[in-house]
Amino acid sequence: MAAVRGWLLVPIYLSILGHATDDQLLLEEGILAESALQKPRVLLALLARNAAHTLPYFLDCIDKLDYPKSRMAIWAATDHNIDNTTAILREWLKSVQKLYHYVEWRPMAEPRSYTDEFGPKHWPASRYAHVMKLRQAALRTAREKWSDFIFFIDVDNFLTNPQTLNRLIEENKTIVAPMLESRTLYSNFWCGMTPQVSITYGNSYGQHFSLCSVQYTPPHVHVKSRSGLDLKEKHKGYYKRTPDYILLREWKRQGCFAVPMIHSTMLIDLRKEASVNLQFYPPHEDFTWSFDDIIVFAFSCRNAGIQMYICNKEHYGYLPLPLKPHQALEDDIESFTHVLTEVMVDRPPLETSRYVHVPPKQPDKLGFDEVYMINLKRRMDRRVRMLRSLYELKIQVKIFDAVDGKEKYMEYYHPRDLKAFSAEPLLVYPTHYTGQPGYFSDTETSTIWDNETVSTDWDRKYSGKTRQQGQIHTDAQNTDALPPQTTLDTSSRDEL
């Protein structure tokens, strides 16, 4: 019986031994680490109208976003165009559609304008309604495709920071926008609105303060809408400038801040439960403010209990100034040229997308015989920037090298082979050469001493240079080489 028990235990011992051997092998070979999570799925919503001049530059910013294209989808719509917007956008989509997970294209060739508008920059009620319907369609598509985020970007907003999308996702906000820079204080957020209520918001760290409040605007104060219209307080929900706005706009206070309004470019997290109640169209049944797409959406966020945030932790990009309703498309093109040149002041120039063909510009001399650009040859960075700016302005120039004063000044010092901390000729107490005949500089044979208090047996009155200095014009004399002044000379000078 004991023998039987022994045979029964043998398989158990062998099984334990086998498991021990497997664990030992795993430890020796090393346990493979878990892979990282894939990036969230993002649907990029693009609405373009009369944007042929901005699209090539805008699309290049999209191309350069540091985000896996396979985790992104494109939803693009264009309508009411009088330029080449449709063809440019179609060319780009055909070239990049294999890079992205999904592409939806919604062009509308006719009509070329709204019946109640009096210019391409005018925003009648029909245009507001159409834009809101398009945004709602993009939002519906994002939900149907199970996208984690939807990223709305106006095609005249230029995200020059490739990390913009990653940074916004890291904020973990339901709705967040990157602060964009313009040539003025204008940006893509508001710190105040005009209804007669006051709301205090908190920052992303849980500290509550009145950074951006919805405040009352007196009837005599004028405010401006995104479309450039000046409106009085009777239009509730419009922009109000607050002191805190400038602090954010000029990066004097950096972070991610709660604000009553963001527009133009924004990221919406569709994973958040509250996002289910968001909508662009139709307006909420309780909506009584001015009929504007961004105001309607801000009201929707408020009713859904969702706070908007603006982020200015980094520099994210640029946007142009809004034009007046009566201005033409040519004015918009000129305004965009200012954006191109403004970007080059501190940052690399905007480039056009390699997926679209852009004909080269044809610079001219503006009717002059010649246009000269005078520039120091050694200032190559400025020369390159100026040439690029003039090209964008379509100005043909001839380069004229400026006279380099520094080069002329330094050519007298290179042959002398000056060396620090040596007895070589060195300018310790520089005296300015006045051009007087017979001028002799006493500094040509000076030497650096570590301790000025140590006396030497040198007596400068026996120096030949001292006698030479006394024989030239007083304006050219080196006073350090002359004998000390007498009391009489000092008194006469003080009297003068």
C-alpha cells in the first residue's frame, strides 16, 4: 500500500518540478513588458469656404501634426466658393486618403453665394445656420464612427506647433482650445460675455478665482463679434474685454483656464458622458441670445454642464484678424499676407503642403526701375527672412550689400594678434583716436596687472611717450600719459 502511494505521488512531484523549470526559464529569459496603448481615435473636421489662398499653408500644418495618421479620420466640407477652394481640397484628400483611417468628402459646387449676403465676408443668418448644420453633421459622424475626439479647425488657423493635438489631449478636458496669436490682441477665446450675470470659474488646479467672468456691459459700450460686426449690449452673449484677457493673451499668465467662450479651433472629448448632450444645431429651445454659431454652441455647453478651457502653456499657432462684412476676398488675401510675414519675425515661415500644387508667385518691381534691398552680408538670417517676406509680398528686389562698419573697424586689430593675459599690446584703457596728426596711444604697450595696489619702480615722467603727448593737440592727448595737473590748472578748470 505504501508502494502504491509512492507511485501516486510521483506525477505530482514531476508536475511541480516542471512548473519550477518553466518559471526558472521565464526569469532567465526576461518577462516581456506590456506594449503602450494606441493613441485615441480623432476625427478632424474641416469646413472651407473661399480659402484657396490659405489652404496650402493650413494643410501643411495638418501634415506636420505629430500624431499617427492611421488613428485620424478626415471630415471635410466646402460650399459657396468663388475661388479654387474645392479643387485644392480635393487634390489634397486624394493624396492623403490612404494615410488616414477614414475620409469623408462633402463638396457643394452651387450656389456660389448666399442669397441674403452682400459679400463673401458677410455672415447673414442663413450662413450661420448652414455652418451649424455642417458642424452638427461632423459631430454626428464622429459619434457614429466611435471616435474618441473630434477636432474642429478653421482653415485659416495655422497650428505651427506639431504637438498641439497631443498637448490638448493631455489636458483631459471635455472641451479645450489652443490659444492662437494674431497681429493684435484678437484671439480665439473670450474672457467675458455681455449677459447680466456673473460667473466665477476655477483653474485646472482646483483654485477658484474670477479670472474670466460673464459680466454686464453698459449700453454705451460697444462689443465686436467674430464676423467683425459692432453690436451694443442689447445683443446678449457677445464679447466683452476684461483685464484678465490681456494677461492670458500676452502669456503673462500661463496654463489651462476656464473661459466662457472658445471658437475657431477646439478639441471635444467624446468619451466624457456630458458630451452626449452637446449639439451645434438646432439651437436649444431656451436660447434667446444672438444667432451666431459660436454663441449657440457656448449656450449648448452651458446647458450640458460643460466648461470651456483655453490653453496657452505653449505657442500653438496663428490666426488672421476678422474682416468687416463689406470687405472683399482681396482684402482677406492681403490680411493673410500680413500673417505670413508676421510669422517669420520670430519663427520659421509657413510652408505649403507637398500634397498640393501651388503655382510660384510672380514678383514685380511695383512700377519702379529698380527696387533695392540693402542688407549686411554677415546678417544672413535677416537677409533670408527679408527675401522670403518680399517674395510673399510679390516684390522683386536687387540685393545691395551694406557697408559693414564692424568689418572696417576690426580689420586693424586682426594683424596685431591680441592675446588675453599677456604682455602683447593690449587696450587696457582705450583712448579714442581723434584723427589728430602725431597722435600716439599710450595703451599700445600697456599690460594687465592683477593687483593695482602694487607699486612699481616705473616713473612715467621719463617716458618718451609722455613728451610726445604734450606736443600734440589737446583734443588728441592721452591725459593718463601726461604729468599730473597743478593746483592752479585744477582751480581754473573748476571755475569754468
